[in-house]
Amino acid sequence: MNPDRSLAFAVLIALGLALGGWFIGHGFASGRASDRYVEVKGLAEREVTADLALWPLRYVSTGDDLTAAQAQITRNTRQVFAFLSRNGIDTTAVQLQALEVSDAFANRFAGGRGGPRYVIQQTVMVRSGKPEVVMAASQRVSELVGAGVVLSSSGEYGIGGPTFILPG
């Protein structure tokens, strides 16, 4: 082999190794430099007053006589409306919703009969533009329990208590 060609190959190989080393070193350096910067994404929080309150009140009556259970649910409805009115909630914006009657004898999958035959559940939906009044009333809901109204948090509305809607 020609000594000039050997020298040219040696220079090319040395130059290639030097460039490869530089690219690798530069890649490590730039990779480590990106660890020194933090990108922050987040939410800004501020307090906003709600302009609408929705409060589903669900209550239950049970018994072996359907007429007596229905009479109890009617009394409970009157008590709920009186409670809302006493606590400053306009009852003209309150709606009766979701009356459900269950008959344990009609449920063929039930095991042994251990409870009452009929279960009646009624939901009253409070919709108010005064969220502070609804919040105050919801803090006194134990008055209904003291009056004999059995409250329930099951159903399509989930956990009991008011929901507040923010201005859109």
C-alpha cells in the first residue's frame, strides 16, 4: 500500500473519530442542559361566587301497606316544603321529581323477605338563584330528620347536598 494513501486514510479516520466524538459530546451537553429548565403549566385559582344552586332532596317511606306508605310520603313532602319555606327558599322554584315505588313481593330475585313490602322514594329538586340561602338551609337539614323525614342520598343524583353552578 502507498504511504500517502495510508496517511490519507489515517487522517480521514482520525477526522471521523473527532467529529463523532464532538457530536456525541454535544448531544450529552445539550441533553443535560435541558434538565436545568422547568416548564410550568397549571391553573390559576380564584374564588368565584356561584349564581345557581341545585339541591336534590330525596326521602323515603316504607311499609307493608301501600296506602299508609303513600300517606307518609305525602306528609314528608309537606314537611320538606315547610322546611324550605322556613329557611328562605322560594318554594315556587321547587319541583317534585322521581317518585319511585318498589314492591318487595314483585322482586323475584330477593332472598328471604325480611323488610317492609313497599319502599317509596320521592325527590324534591330545589333550584335557586340564592346559593347562600341554599347553603345555609342545607346545614340545617337535620331538622327534617328530627321531624321524622328519612333522607336518602341514593339515586341518580349521587351523594346528597347542594351543587353550585358558577357564572358562565
